[in-house]
Amino acid sequence: MVISQLNDQIETLLDILDALYFFAQSVPENDARLSWIRHNFRRSSRPARSAIRDELRNEIKWLRKESGANALNADFVETHKELRERSAKAHIYIPKWEIERRWFKNFGRVIVRWPYIKDHAMVIYDPQDGRVRNQVFELEGALFGDAEVLLEQARTFHKGVKDFRQRTREDQFLLHTFLRTGATVVFHYLEAYLNGLAFDCLLRHLDVLSQTDHDLLIEWDGKNNRRAFVNVEKKLFRYPAIFAKCRDIKADLSACKPAHFLASDAKTIRDALTHPSPHLDREDYTLSKVTLITTITFETVETIFNAAKEYTITVEQMLFGNPKETAPWLFPRPEKPEESGPALVMQP
């Protein structure tokens, strides 16, 4: 074999390992080692290069086995190259379900909480330097955090003052800014959470869903072949029940007070904020929506936030058993960051 062919083989093997380690979110030591080999192997003798080639081949076999790689090596390399070329300034978000079906069967080696993470949650990648590791984006978790921050901001301007007349004009203005946005984001969170349940149920249990439940989860009118949006009141009760039925679990939220509150009193405020209107109410000829918006209180928004949290904990407990594992964003963050799984480091 001519030396150029041997060099090409080594370069190809390094490309494969770069891609495999990138998608497996390997530790920096692997990146540094492969980079050193790439920049120095041509200084080696032919026998040494042959040994390097054989070692790289063995490393690929080891890595594929340890990670449970599903895709072909060429697919890893091609996708890695494509991501680097088109994502110069942005992170990449790859859903858990795609990683499990397309890339790896054993991603728990990377993220310890992997078995509990929602199927629709996304692993974050940085195609340029690969420094983002073991980070997961859960949309409902992000929105819950947004609502939490907005509520705390409102608290700083509320200052425990009961009579709004005793609050400064500036504090009152900013208090209502955060109260309005906070209450709205709580319902954004609920929509994200409930639609996430629907997606995961479809992904996991499509084969056992009735046509009626299927259409409800995808918000579709099968008879008339058109969109059929489902209101949040129905989602609050029906989506968990459908998921539970697919898992042979009994789920009855009829006695869940937070669910009823969110579907009634809280939703009235949500509707006023989402569809504000100066029109008079047709029943009592009052400015009902404007009144709800202008008289919203810190205590009301805090109650809505706590109801959303309690509702989610109830559903998570009912469906999955351990809310602290499946919905950790509902609870105080640990002082130490979440640990990753056993590092995929090739030993010398």
C-alpha cells in the first residue's frame, strides 16, 4: 500500500471518530487526542502509521459498541459535516426520540437522567467546537422557569404592600407589567406541557390509540379533514387520561382542584390577557376583560402559578411515578450541576 492511501485511511478514520464522539458528546480529552494525531501522524514511519490505523479501527469498534451506535459511520460523518457547514453561529437541538431511533441505543452513557427525559426533549450541540455537553432543552421546563422568574420579579415590586395606594407609581407600573406577562407565560407553559404529553403519547402508543383519541391529540377533525383546535380545558383532563389509558393506568382528574381552577377561573384571566378587548360584555354590559387585566393581583398570579405546578406534579406522579426525575424543573435546582454518565474515553 502506498503511503498516500494509508494517510487517506487514517484521515477517514479520524473523521469517523470526530463525528461519533461529537454526537456521543464525548469529553474534551478525546477531541484533543484526535486533533494531536491528525496534526502529527504524517511524521511517523510507515509501520507506525499502520499501527495508528489499526488502533483507530479498533477504537471505532469499541466506541460503536459502548454507545450502541445505530447509524452507519458514513451517516455520522456526513451529518456532522453538514451541521458544521450550515450552523456556524447557532446551536443544534436534536430530539431524544431521533437520537434513540437514528443514532444511539445507549445514550444513558452520556446523560444519567436519560431514561426519564421526555421523548420530545432536545439535546443541545455546538457544531463548531463541541463544548456544549450533557445539556437538554425541555421547552416546558424553560417556560416554567420564565414564569418563575416573572413571578419573582413581580414580588420585588409588590414588596408585601397590601394597599396599592401605598406603593410608588413606578413600583405599581412594573408590578403589573410582570403580573400580566407572568400569568400569560404560565398558560404558555401549560400548553407546552400538554402538547408535549400528546406528542410523546403518539410517539410511544400510536398503534393502540383509537381514532378519536388520535385526532384529539393531533388536533384534527378526521371526518372533515381539517384542523380542529382543542381548548386548554379539554387538554387538561383528556390528554393525561389518554396517555394513562395507553399505559394501562387509571387516571381520574375529576377531583383535581388545580385542574378545575386552571380550566375555569384562571382561564378567564388567561382569555382576557390573550384576547384583550374593550367591548362590553354581552351579559352584564361591563368591561369584563379590561377589569380582569387592570385589577390583577400578585396573589392571583401566584395562585395560578402554584396551581400549574401542583397540576403537573399530580399528572407526572400519575403517569410516570417520580416527578423529580421526569420534571425536575418543577423543583429547586441542586447546588451541583447534573452529572453526566460514565465518560466515553478511549484508554491508551
